[in-house]
Amino acid sequence: MSVIISTDDLEQTCPNCNGQKHVIVNDKDIPCTKCDGKGVILTTLGQTLLHFIKKHT
């Protein structure tokens, strides 16, 4: 049995910056604090997989 997991199953576009990696605050362009400037956030499955990998490495 094999399981196929796509990137879309693990991460989604950040709703705060819409994937732009930055936001405008007080007329300043700063990295998005919700996604740490990555433009994506982990899904529940992505968080679970990351936790599993960190636990076993």
C-alpha cells in the first residue's frame, strides 16, 4: 500500500498576505508575520508530518 501526498496537501497560500510574502503596515513593506515571509502556511497534515519528522530525527 502506498500513499501519495502532494504539496497542496501539506501547505496552502497564506490568507493574510495572499502568498505575496509581505504586507503593508503603516506605509512600510514588511514580511508577513502569519507565514514568516514564506507565502504559505502548513495545513493540519503538514503540521502533523513536520512534528513526526522532528520527533524522529
